[in-house]
Amino acid sequence: MPGEEASPPHQQSPGRHSREGDYIPASEVLDVERERIKVQDRRNDVMLAAIKANDDSDKRQHDFHMQRITDNHSIQVAKTKSATKLIWGLLGSACVFFSAMLYMLFFGDNSQSYLAMAALKLVLTAGGGAGVYVLVAKMVQRLYKTD
């Protein structure tokens, strides 16, 4: 700037030397080295904190996924138990129904025999139709399965 004099290079701030070959006191070199080490230590601390945060995040994600797998497995087990109980209940009911109808068919009077024959015919026809429907539905499902 006009009116201001620039300081000569030899009058710069202490600790800064602009010319090569100038003597730098050992204490100043040690101070600079200590400051560099402190800066490097801070960088290392920041990096270690970032790595720890990343490891904690990975552990939380792992724990979350393991818990989800456990929950899905327990849900699947509960569904399987429910389906098994339902199937056994339906089979037991069907056995009681067919036993009663066959008893009425063979040991009942004419009206009971006629009623049992009509009921068995209706149930077997409906059961056969439902069986064919389920069979065709499963075949179509397997044909268009995307897994």
C-alpha cells in the first residue's frame, strides 16, 4: 500500500525465517515438532473416533439383522404350529363326520341312509373339486415362480 513500508525479510515475525541457511534454534525446532505431533495426534484421535463410530454402527446393524432373523424364525415356527393344529383339527372333524355318515348309511333306517348317501356324495364331489382347484393352482404357481 502506498505510504506503508514493507518490513524487510529479516524482520519478520519470530519463528519464521525466510532465507535458507538461517540458524533456527533447537528449542524452536522442538516446539514446531511438538506442535506437528499434537496435530497428528488429534488427527489420529479423530480417525480412531470415526472408526469406532463405524464399528458401533456395524454392530448395531448386525444385531438388528440377527434379531430380525430370530423374529422371522419364531414367527415361522408359530405359523407352522398353528397350521399343524388346524390340519389335525380338520382331519379329526372329517373323521368324525365320515364315521357318523357311514354309520348312518349302513346302520340307519332308510331316511337316514338316504340322507347320509346325499351328504357323502355332496362332500366328496365338493372335496374333489377343491382338490383339483388346489392342484391346478399349485401347478400354475410353480410355472410362474420367479425365484
